[in-house]
Amino acid sequence: MLDKLKEFKQQYDEIEQQMSDPEIIADRKRFIKLHKDYKDLQPLVEAYHEYEELLSNIESAKEIIHNETDDEFVKMAKEELQEFNKQKEELDEKIKYLLIPKDPQDSKNAVMEIRAGTGGDEAGIFAGDLYRMYSKYIENKGWKKDLISRTEAPQGGYKEIIFNVEGENVYGTLKYESGVHRVQRVPQTETQGRVHTSAASVAVLPEAEEFDVEIKDSDIRKDTFCASGPGGQSVNTTYSAVRLTHHPTGIVVSCQDEKSQIKNLNKAMKVLRSRIYEMEYQKYLDEISSKRKTMVSTGDRSAKIRTYNYSQGRVTDHRINLTLYNLQNIIDGDIDQIIDELQTAENAEKLKETIG
């Protein structure tokens, strides 16, 4: 264990030295990559120092037990040794999880897309409920949410809503939400009290930095048009809305939420970069998915991952067979327990791979 940690400590020291090199500082792309690696290694380096100190304490206690003639000292040393060994067991377990290979995208910000699926008006209302749930969760985490585009549904909610989330380890947390979410409840428009099943899909993309994806201007067609829907006085009077078409991939992105064409263009470029980046990233996810049973982190977008049953006050995550009877709290943004359970399940799978 110590030898493995020592390797990471050497990597950490090498990166620290490289980051003080003026040539590397001048290379923004390389410097940011090194800084990310440096930050990722910090918990392992801290564990290395803690482990080294603990082993030293264990050896000192053993020496006292072996050489000391004072019974009181020996007794104290035995008690300390017992405590040190307990701490070592706990640290061993902690380090096992620290050594689990991390998804390189976990520390990135995220672009979230929620779309109404089957179920007509009720699906749009449910998409709105999911947006409200995530908005409250993001607020509770102290993250920043920035709306990119939205298309409202006639009876409330959204046909589609796209937003950016910034903060610490955002993608690594929200990636578990990708997939189809189902709701079972009596719609407001239902006169006979029958329960309907509707659905909305959630996509979570790691936000691509400018240096992650190179997009040529010649590969993009930019169209401008008048915005529609909420947006103030400039709506339908100025060509502030932007639509980008990326010819090589066929990806189309629109943004009309801002009054400024430049702001809409910047937001649209952010989504375009992330969608192009995700096409490559998906190959990595598919490779991992073929090796694991549940693959809770990626979520096939067509897979039904969760059901919200209002009549029973129940939420079930089908990937790990988790059922909770606190639907209202969850819809109000309290989804920590679900995400924690999914992370635990994924880490258990990764640990089996690492050990096995």
C-alpha cells in the first residue's frame, strides 16, 4: 500500500516542479491539465503522509512494548498500539477507495438537458417538476445554474430545457441522473381519477472546455432569428436568438434566452462543444459499460432509471433496486441519498475490478 502511495507522491512532486516552469505556464492547455492532475493527486498524497506517520507510530509502540521495563509504560503502549492498528485498518479501507480509478470528467461542470417524453401535456409538466427538483438541489449544493434555452409546454412545464451547472465535482455527481424518468400520478386534466404514466428524459453532459474540442469556424453555420416566449421587450423585435449547425456531426444548437446575441452565441457554443465532446466520451463510457453489470454512472439515455409514484409517495431507482417513501422531499430537491447509494454501488463495482 505504501509503495503504491509513494508512486503517486513522486508524480505529485514532478507535477509541482513542472508547474513552476515558465514554458509550461505559458502553455495554457498544458498548465490547466497539470493543475487538474495535481489537484486530483492531493488526497492520495495526504493519505501517504498520514499512512507514513501511522506506521512510524506503530513501530514506536512496538519498540516500547519490546524494550521498556516499566509496566505502566508498556500498558500505555499496548493501548496505543491497539488504537493505531484500528486507525490503520480504517485508513487501509479509505485508501482502497482513493485508489479506485476516477472518471477523468468527474471534476468538470455539466450541461443538463431535460425533455418531455411520452405522456402529452403531463410529460411537459413533469419535465418542469424535474427542473424544479434539480434547481433546488443545485441551490442546496451551493452551485451556480445558468439557463441556456427553454421551450415551454402549453399546459405548463417544458417541452425542453437546457442549463449549465458550475461548481465542484458537478458532473461526477449529476451524471447519475442521465436516463428516462417516469412519473405515475393522476394528471390535473384527468376527470375520472385514473393514474397515468408519463416520462421525461434527462441528459447530463460533461461541459467541454475550449481546449477539449477544436471547432473550425468553417464547420459552423450560424443563423440568427427573433426570440419567442419569455424574454422581455426585445423578444420578436431583434435578431438576438442564435442557431448553430455543425456540419461534420449534424448537431444543431439553439439559444434565445438572453437579449444579447453575443451572450446567446457564447451559450450555444458551450452546448455545441459539450455535445461534440460527448460523442468521443461516449466511446469511453461504452467500453467501461461492457465490463460492468449495472454501470450506474453512465445511464443509457433510453433506459428507464427511476419512477416517481405519487399515489404511494414512492420513488424507485431501478438500477440498484432502491425504493424510498419520501417522494415529496425528493421532488423538493433532496436527492442526496439516491446519488450517494448510486455512487456506493458504482465504487463497489470499481473496487472489485481494482482488487480482482
